[in-house]
Amino acid sequence: MSRPLLEYRLLKGMGGYEPIFHYPEIELGQILARRECEFFVKEGVTYRQTSSAKEGNLFLIYVDKYEEEPVTDPLFPPQGLLLEIRELNPRKNHPIVKQETYDDHLDILSVTGSVYTYIDGREYERDSAEIDEDRSVYILYVKATGETLKEETQ
């Protein structure tokens, strides 16, 4: 199989689209992690994924514009792949529950692709995920279920 390519396409009226971002040097693991993200932030614009497709070695992610904000440059870009797990709470600006650094995009996918995540013995349910290229971070939005992880007894 030839090297995978990724392209983001912006949906236009009447079923059309416009290619907006093209990634010729990308690993399959990163493509899969990105496809799991409902939201994509680049150059101050948040895009919402509407669908995805695969044409040969070209992976496509179709998006529409969700919102625009000023571009923010991270003061200290993360080393490695950063995942922020945030509580889905717009009133509190989605507070960070936990931050973790990973070496591989598939490790990120193993967390963002799960319906339930456990942090300090508390259960959280996935709402959505985002890749924010402006800040170089993946974000997983979760809601606390009120359940706690029960230790298995042997």
C-alpha cells in the first residue's frame, strides 16, 4: 500500500466541497486519531466533522465551520502528544480533569475512542473529541457519571 494521505474538505452549498488542508506526510495512526475527533481547530477556526471517507490511499475528513476565535499560540508547546481530558462544562470554560502525554497517536485513539474513561477511580463518559492544531493538543470532553471504579476481588 502506498503512503497514506489526509485531506480536510470544507462542505459548500448544494453538495459541493473545497479542499482546505492537505497532509502528505502523515502516519496512519494519526489519521485514525484525527478521524475520531468531532472537532478540528486550525488557524483560529473550529471545524465540525460531518463525515469521512477513504479513496485508495487518500483519507478524507469532511467538515463545516463551527466557530471562529483569535489564533492562540501556545507559550510552551508540549513535548510529545498531549491529551487534555476536560469536563464538558461551558460555564466553567471546560476545566481540565487530567493531562497526559503519549508517544503515539494510537495511544491517544485508545482513550478518545472509548465511551468511558476512569480517572482517579471516577467514571467519565465521552461527549466528543477535538484536535487543536493551534495549541498542539488533543482534547477529550467528558461528563462525570457519578460511578466509581470498583476494584475486582479475587
